[in-house]
Amino acid sequence: MERTDVGALVRSAADGDAAAWKAIVEGLGPLVWSVVRAHRLSDADAHEVYQTVWFRFAQHLGRIREPDKAGAWLSSTARNECLKVHRNARRLMLTDDPHLLDRVSEDGAPEQSLLEAEEAAAQSERVRRLWQEFEELGERCRQLLRVLIASPPPSYQEVSAALGIAVGSIGPLRQRCLRRLRARLEARGAA
């Protein structure tokens, strides 16, 4: 459907021409559906959004400033309505506790926030224990592992030159150091 045709149809529909309205719906309906489907709503929500978009279009038909761009107006409205459905779905929770809904945030359910906070605290504790046990390793292991975890990682030749370790000894030494670190963590129940 050409923009000029759309503009003329919108102006005619605004003047009460039912045939023009029907032509707009038939011509731009697939566009609205494509936007709605792209948001992966349930069938019921998708149909509801589709109807809402056309209802809003009918409400604003006489006030659309650029009738030639009715397709863009419909697309934008469809996208906004889909986003409203997604936002509302995140907020909706079935519960017997009427006060629980008062505690729901934009980021999700309070239970999800609690789980995320607990996981972050546990991860922080694991990292703290790792570095605590790392500091208990011998100086040679600490130096080697610190150099090897650099970003970007240095070549074995660079490690050899920096630490005075033979290139062929770097891999086996690294493995021994990591085994010691793992054993320390397992002994403390931190692995």
C-alpha cells in the first residue's frame, strides 16, 4: 500500500467513509500483526493488543498529523501496547497475600530479588575464600599464577623471562600450584 494511498484513505475514513476504513484495516492489518507477533505474546494477548491498536487508531483518526505515515503510527502504537502487556505480566502474581503485590518492583518479584542477592553473596564469599587460600600458597606459586592470569595472557617465553623458570617447567608447575590451591579449598569446604 503506497503512502499517498494510505494518506487519502485515512482522510476519507476520518470523514466517515466505511470503505476507506475497511481498506486501511485490510492493507495495514498485516503490519500490525507482524509487530504484535514479533513480541511473542500469547494468542489472547496478541488479539487484545491488535484490537486495542485499531481502537486507538479510530480514536485518533481525525487528529493524525501525517496521514501518509499511518503505518508508522500503527507500528509504534502496536509496539507500545505489546510492551505494556509485557510490563503488566511481570507485575502480575497469583497470591493469597494481598500485600505482596505492593512489594513487587520493576525488576521482578521479591523472591527473585532475594534469590539473586543470596547468589551474589555466596559468589562473593567463594571469591573471598579463593583469594584467602591463594595468599597461603608459596611465593613461587603466587607469582606464577598471577602472571598467568594476566589479560592478555603472556606467552610461556615471556613468563620464563619474567620469573626465571624454564619454559618446559611452567605447565607442570602451574598444575601443581592449582592442585595445591584446590586441595586447600576442598579442605576448607570452599570448593
